[in-house]
Amino acid sequence: MARELLIFRHGKSDWNTGAEDDFQRPLAKRGRKAVKRMARWMRAQGLTPDHIVSSTAERARQTTLRFCRHAEIPESIVRWQEEIYLADVTTLLQVLAGYETGGRCMIVGHNPGLEDLAAYLSGSPIGDSGNSPPLPTAALARLSMPDDWSHLEPGCAELIGVTRPRELTA
């Protein structure tokens, strides 16, 4: 199988929980439902990852664990990396460079970094979705990647598609 990167933005977070700071904000009910929907859809499409690297921020952590449960994949494939939280493209490229094994890798994190990563890798913005961001919460960008991730150049990947939870039927 060719190498693929799945860029998965965390689900919608809850701003009214009394969390101490942004890092501690959990998923909102809407976010939990969207992650469940995306996980089941991805499993049905045969798009489950071989490896997951996730931000340790609470909303990303909950997204990742919920994804694993509903996609029916083991949590043991998850590698937690704090530096993904609010990371820029340079940091995200450094994280990806650590994945030398083939297959499909999913990164779970935050905007604007994830949108910027998808645009950098594909060589162009990931599309206009009207009034919402190109990669809204719980959305997935899928890219066909080169084999060597040690030095990823702009435009080195092909954007296969972007899937948003609101586009899926219940």
C-alpha cells in the first residue's frame, strides 16, 4: 500500500466547562457525535490508520480515544505528542519525520496548523467550503504521500479529498 496521511482535526470543543485553560477544554456533545460519525464512516470506507499521532490537549485526546473506540482499533497504535498542540507547519513536519514505517498514518490536532500542513504538502489551499473553514472540527483531509517523510517538500503530496462530518448521512 502507498503511504497515506490522514489529517484529522479534533472535534468541536466545549467553551463552557470551567476548564482552567485552552489546553484543558473537552469535547462538546456535538464534537463527540461528529467524531463518532467520522470514525464509523472511515472504518466503513477502509480508511483506518495503522498509526496515530495525537496532540495531548484534552479535546484532541478525547477525539483520538473516541475515534479508536468507534473505529474499533486499538489505542496501542496511538503516540501522544504534546508539541502538536498549536503547532506550526515546521513542527508538524518534524513530528511526521519520525514515522519511518509505511502504511497509513493519522495526525490529530488543531487549526490553523493542520490546514497549513495540508496546504503545504499538497502545494495549494485545501479548498473553499463556503463560510466555514476548509478543515472544520472533526474533518479529515486525506493525502497520498511519498515514501520518505524525513524531508517533506511543498507540493510533495496529492490531496485525495476532504471529508467533513456534516457531509455524511447519519
